[in-house]
Amino acid sequence: MTVDLRHGAATDIGLARDVNEDSYLAAPPLFVVADGMGGHTAGDVASRIAVETLSREVADNSSALADAVREANRTVHQESTARPELSGMGTTITAMVAGDQTAEIVHVGDSRAYLLRSGSITRITRDHTLVERLVREGRIQPDEADHHPQRSYLERALGVDREVEVDSYKIPTQPGDRILLCTDGLTTMLDEDEIRDILEGTSDPERASRGLVAAAVDAGGSDNITVVVVDYPSAPEEEGKTRAAPSVRGPRGKAPRRTLMLAGAVVALGMVLFIAVRAAALTQWYVGSSDGNVAIYRGVPWFIHKVEKTTDISAASLPEVYREQLKEGISADNEGDALLRVANLREISREHGPTPEAATPAPGAGP
Ligand code: MG
């Protein structure tokens, strides 16, 4: 289970705060960022306790990562109730345990995890904020969220209650993947394209971490900024593994008679063309629905496609905006990306549940 990771990390107080209330840990295979909140320096205490407890729990008993986060929640909560000066403190937490071919990520709050793969950036976690819920429910537009007055209102944080709900993701990783954990001091200052450009342009993870933090400070640094960058090793040969070249070594026309040869050649050419087009289409991935459930497809919607994997997520349990997207097909870069999108849909489905109209069985509706 040991994977030869490279990593970097950086934190900065920013330009507007008196205390850096963020904490982080980069101790392979465990990586954590936490963004504390609370009066005076309580936020600093909360994020530190959370990271320390998580680290101890993971080292001690290799219990499930989500359980370790729940334990960290109880510890922060106990401290906050036992010491009046720390009353009401809390913290976000985004943590990852890197496995050989997976990344297990757990998350509470509005710190984030991103996956950088083949030049594109995908957010793994979703923020537990009021505005993100309003966007998901279609009540405000995504671009309104960035400037919404309540954009930092957290709906979930560690240490606030005795129990906490923890989001958990298992990402199948690929050689060359880069994972970024960061607090909102980065993402409120830089948009995803800017973050991607810095990550893409800097191969050394330590320098990439420092570059991200410096860019967020340059952009205004209105909050503490913390990033952890984790690199999975690249494949020995970059080419060839992911691209299974379509085999078109079909039987070539060996017609005994000349007249048949031309017809044979035309048919063979048509077949080769069809096989090539089909093979090309089937290198594409998307997420759609099959028999009412979310499914992963290979191919191109409305053209050549086949179901690769069906899930138990009912399309009816998703908000309408996502049901519409499923109809069109949500394109994915590759299988891992498709799985990631399914994981996100599962979370959304869990929170949203069946809508009243969708829950009413329509006559002749499928399963
Ligand atoms: Mg913050």
C-alpha cells in the first residue's frame, strides 16, 4: 500500500487577519487542511485539535477515515464546551489518505479537494455552505455565489455539535494525478482556471504550493491561505497504457475472382471505417441515466454508446437541473472522472431525496 508520492504544502496569514487559524498536515499517506473559526484565537485551537486528533486516530487504529473525523469532531466539541473562552469554536476539515490506486477523501465545511488530471481541474468536494445549496437547488446562479453576502455561511462544521455528518469520496487515481487540498482563502481569491494554470505550470509540488499561496496573497489575501499538493507518480511510459488502440486487423479481402475483389474491398473499407468510428466513439465517457438510474456510459450520447456501469442512484432523487443534465449526458474526461461525477451525484441525491412530483409514481413509469 505504499505509493511513492511527492508533496508540498504552504500556508500564509494573508493580508487582513491577525491570526492564522488554518492548520495542515502533510504526513504521507495522510494529508489534511483545516480552517478554524471562533472568537479570539479559538479558531486556531479548533483547527489544530482537529488535525492532531485525526492524525492520532489514523495512526493508532487505522479505523475508517470518516470515523477518525467523527472522533476529531467530538474532541473539538468537548474542548469547546469545557472551556468558556473556546465556546462555539469550530473548523472545516478536508483530509485524504493516499492509497496505491485510490485517494480516500473526507470532508466537512468549505475547504476543498481538487483533482488535476490531464490538464483539467475537477472539484472533488462540495462546500457545505448556504450558497452552494442555493446553487444546487437552482435558486441562485453559480456566478452569483461568488459575490453573495452570505457566501461564507457554513451549514456544516467540525466541533459545533456532538455529531457531524461527514462526506466521503473514494477516487480511483491514475499515474500523474495531482490532488490539491486547500482552504477557502485560496478559492475566494483565485478562480479554478487560475489555480489550474499555476498547478499545470509548476511540476514541483512544493513550488506549486508556494506559488498558489503567493498568487492568493497578490490577489488581496483577505483570509488565511493554506494548500497541500500531492502528486501520484507518473507511469514509466506515459503513452500506450490508457489508449487501447482499436484493432482493425480484420480479414482482408482475398476474393478469388477480380469482380468480387472490388465489392469485397468496398465492404471491407466500410467495415474498417465503422469499426474505427465506433472505437473512437467508445473512448469517450459520459454520465447519463439508464432505466431511471444514474449510469456511466462509454461513447457519445445520441450516437454510439453503451452502458458501462449502472448505479443505484435514482435519477428522480436529483434536482431537476441535474435530471436535465443527465438527459443530455454529462461528459467526463475518462472513467475516473465519470466515477467522480457519480460520487458527486450520489451526495446530491442523498441531500435532495426524491422530489414530491418525482416521488409520485407516474402511470407507466419505469422502475
Ligand atoms: Mg478561511
